[in-house]
Amino acid sequence: MLEEVREIVAQALQLGERAADFTAETPLLGSLPELDSFAVVTLVTTLEDEYEFIVDDDEISADTFATLGTLVAFVEGKCNA
């Protein structure tokens, strides 16, 4: 799932090949200038569409977007719910 989410992040933020080396430990929020509040909404919407789940507003926090790994864990949790 890491590779799938990495690809979605790369596409949603238009990172191109920059995301190819992203690992679970790669910091996202605060480290990628492309990941602003509008991009978070775009990314959440894309994840909802791709994995067919709904994210409530109160589920979105800075911790979710701390690293690629925390985002993957969030997606896995939503998929397994």
C-alpha cells in the first residue's frame, strides 16, 4: 500500500519523480511546500475516491500527514474499518 499511496501523493501534489524515493519515514506536512491546506483537501478527496471511504473533518490532523508512513497507516485503518 505504501507504493500506491506514494503514487497518489505524487500525482495529487504534482511532485513528479521527486516522490520516487519517498519512504515511510519521509516527512510530508511542513516539509513539502506543495502540501498546503488546499492540497490536503485535494489529497483527502483523491484518497476517498481511490479507496472508497469517507474521511470526517475531525479525522484530519497534522499527525495524519506527518510522514508518508502515518498517511499510509491512516489509509489502511480506513480501509480495514
